[in-house]
Amino acid sequence: MPYDIKIDNFEGPLDLLLHLIRKNEMNICDIPIAEITRQYLAIIDAMQSLNLDIAGEFLLMASTLVHIKSRMLLPQSEDDVSEEDEEDPRAELVRRLLEYQKYKEAATDLDLLPILGREVFARKFSSPELAALEEDEFQAVGLYDLVEALRGLIRNVPEASYHDVTFEQLSVTDRINQIMSQLAGKESISFAELFSPSPSRHEVVVSFLAMLELVKLRMLRLLQSVRFGTIWLFPAVSGEHQDGLDFDEDALGYG
Amino acid sequence: MDTVDLKPIIEALIFVSESPVGAEQLAEALDVGKAVVVPLLRQLCSDYATEKRGIVLEETAGGFQFRTRPEYAEWVRRLSRNKPFRFSRAALETLAIIAYRQPIIRAEIEYLRGVDSGGVLKTLLDKRLVRILGKKDVPGRPMIYGTSRDFLELFGLKDLSGLPTLKEFNELALEAASTVDETS
Amino acid sequence: MDTVDLKPIIEALIFVSESPVGAEQLAEALDVGKAVVVPLLRQLCSDYATEKRGIVLEETAGGFQFRTRPEYAEWVRRLSRNKPFRFSRAALETLAIIAYRQPIIRAEIEYLRGVDSGGVLKTLLDKRLVRILGKKDVPGRPMIYGTSRDFLELFGLKDLSGLPTLKEFNELALEAASTVDETS
């Protein structure tokens, strides 16, 4: 009895038909269309009576089967059918079934291959050797990135904090000296390290101007390991680093 | 440079790469001709294959990659506590159709499978196993699909010619492809 | 189990682990005593050290790990420098907006992305995937952006009409959402 068949177990109507043909040991090139249609419809009916959702494709195939069946019943007319059109009404369905079977087998064959992450494993992660490298390799920072970092900082400054700090005005020159002494003896410091824990807007602006001045004087290099990452300040020790500066006028256009 | 010394360097370079490394890539990094690299790669492959080792050097997706031996899968899973994944039949069928019939459009896939395949197709695109090759010059200009490098890598294929041979059927297969039990 | 066979398994297990693997961990996964594993680990270490290989097995604080030979660091760096350019999410988003909405000005891109896009835009201009088409005749005369020939080449497109239509994609996505996870 075909009624114990669960439609969910089939990928589609072609899969279900292949199953029925095989189960009934029918000849695929000469499918008893009336019988297979009967069994197919019985399954669909059984499913519907259980109030199960049946995908449209299964219903479409049902109507295709009924259509083929009716064409098989019609007597062949010699007049209105030319010879090439005189194809077995089942021919297209048979082609599709054989074609489908081919890919179904191919799918099984694919599944038998040793699959990466299932039977075989590779090093699907960044090796520590490379991770270390990436940290070393800094990209030169354009002005745009600098302005972005500044904007980020200003955004973090609470409104209230800069209203009452007017008495302690820092000059750019003072700040230049401070930065240079902060950098003394160090390989680098981060942009954020320049500031007190909650800097005033004035402090941020002055620091920024001081930094620009130092860059202009080629006493400082600014580098960043990734875009939008932390900006690092390096003391420019010799002339060889001057190329590292990425200060084209274009960059300003984005600020 | 003495070529004798290049073999371990090639070994190291393939080892650190996340994806398969091609002979051209190696030749460029080593500043030698491809003709120097290729025989060394062959040698490395056979070194790993003949010595009883846990790792083999495989040619896949246009490059070379170290992989664990398939028979050790269970141990690897035990250590990493990974459950084995499996492909659904829908995904495998669709993948097979695309692999063997590419370039192919969605309507053709659906005609062959007899079911709507938009959802599976999207999943395969998301998993980067399938890619869009372009658009077909027919009304509606539907997208054309094909398999990706990741597909080759996943199935350990050198290139598309490495796909299992497609069996042509004139009748039902005797040993019918699994039906009911194998669904996931 | 014969201990002779454990060595390649241990090799495979350490090979695929992202972090160093300890002897206890291996013993547990292999279901043997630590006393079985330790001498095999020593042997593996010396195998790799004595044969002239590109990889060495190192014991670090957390356990055992394969590393490339330190003297090959320069080669590793050379290989990684040749790595193809990787798109960040931001770059891809921006490129997509420009590709589909060109000619477009920066303000429109930023309106769509909801974030400042100057940096990505600069990167894309630097990589020559995006070009400046001209200046818009509105106050401020903002620059108008579009995609380049390199962009078409990179994505294997003959011309812009080859871009997949969003409608076709939305359809796929919709169906994917309505199906249960297909490949797991």
C-alpha cells in the first residue's frame, strides 16, 4: 500500500514517482500510466485527508499525470498529427525522470567524497605567524583618519565638562613639548594615551593642532594598523620615515 | 639559490595559508620560475603520501593544501568536540545539478529537480559554494549560476574535471539511490 | 590499540588545532594514558627537528603546536604580501551602493549606510574600483562617484547591465526565509 509513504521524505514529485516505479518494478520506458497515476493520487489524497500541506509541485505533477493518461486514451488520428509530433505522451516525463535520477545519483556521489570539515580537516584559521605579521604592518594614516579620530574623541566629551575648564588654557606650544616628552624613550604611544581620562574639548583641539604641527615639522609619524583602528604616534628619528606620511591634499576633501 | 632548500620553505608557506596555495603564488613569493616549484610540490605530495603521516598534501581548487587523513576524522571530531555536519538532499541535488550543468539558470535547476529551488540556491550562495556568473541574454535576463572555488575546496577537487563521472541512465538504476532512510 | 598508529593521529590532531594541544587533552581524545602520549610527542618533536622541514613542533606553555621555522619568516611575509585584497564589510557596502545607484554623491551614500563613508570611499578610489565622474551642480559642488573599468573586471562583468537585479535577489531571499535551514 502506498499510503504509508510520507511525502516529506521525497525531494519532490519526480523523486516520489521514481520511488513508485521502482517499488512496483515497472519498466520506466513503458510506464503503466493509469496505475502509477492511481497510486500517486492515492498518496496525495491521503496526505490531504490528514490536512498536511502539499507543495504545489506535487499537485502540478498530479495534473500532468492525469493529462498524460487522457492523451494515452485518445485514439491516434492520422490526419492532424505530423510524424515528428507523434511522440509517446509519456516521453517527456520519462526523460525528466531519467535526468532527475542522474543528478540524484550524482548528489549521492558528491556526498561520498571526503568533505572538508567533515572527513578531512585543514588549518582554517589564521596562523599565529601571520597574525604577528599583520600587527607589525602599519598603513600610513591619511588626514581623514586623523579627523575621524578627533571627531570620535569630541563626541565622547560630555557637554558640561568643557564649560568650566576655561581657566586652564593650554597653548599649542606647551602641548607640543608635552607630547615630545611623553614620547621620549618610547617606541610609540597611542593617540588616546595623549589625553587625560576625560579631556576637555579645548584639550583635544589643542592636542590635535600640536600633533599636526609635529607631523608638519616631520618630528612625528602617525600610523595605524587597520583603518579606523588605533592611531599610533612614533617619534620620527630619521629622514627615512618621511615617505611614510600620507598627507596628500586630496585626503582633506573627505574631512 | 640552491633549489634543495626550497622544499621546506614551500612546506612552510602552504602550512601557514588558510586557503590552497597555487604554484604561481609560491613561485612569485620565492622569486623563482613555476617550473622550479612544480616538481618540488610533486615531491612534497609524495613524501607525505608515502611516509605514514597524519597529514597529506592535496591538490585542490587550483592550489595545494595540507589536510588530515580521512580515516582520522573521528579523532579530530573527538578533540574539537565537533558534530559532523551533513548536507541536506536538497542542497546536494542542487549543487550536483549546478556543478555538472553550469552555467545554469534557476528555471533549469527547477525543471530538473521538479521543485522550487530558490531557497536552497540562496543558502548555497550564502555558503559561497555557488556564485553568480552573469546574466543570460534571454528575456528577463535571469542570473546564471556556477560553482565556486570554495566548492572545489570543500569537496577536495582539483578542478571541475575532477567531479565524479556522471552516470547516464536508460533505465532505472538497479542499486537505486537511497530514498526514504537517508533524508535528514 | 597499537601505539605505533597513534603517532600520525597525534600529528593530525595538533595540526588542525588553532591553539596548542596539551598531552592530557590528547590522551583524553585518544582514550589512552598520558604516559602513552608523552613519548610519542617527544618522538614527533625530534622527527620534525632532525629532518630538514619547513615546520617544527614546538612545546609552548599551553601544549604542543606546529609552527613554521623561524628562519622562514621572511618568506612567509612575502607570501602574505601577495595576498589578494580583502574587502571589509564597509568597503563592500559602499561599493554596492555606488554600483547600483551611480551617479551618486557622498551624502547619498552616507544617508544609505547611516555612517560616515569618507574612509571607505578613499580606499575604493585608491584601489581604482571607484572613480570621480564629475562635480554636481549644487551648492558645495560635491563630487559625483561611479564605478570604474577595474570594478567591472574584478567582478567579471561586461558592463553594468550585468549586475544582478535586486528584485531577483529579493525573491531568493524571501524563499530562503520561508524554508527551514537547508544545509545543516
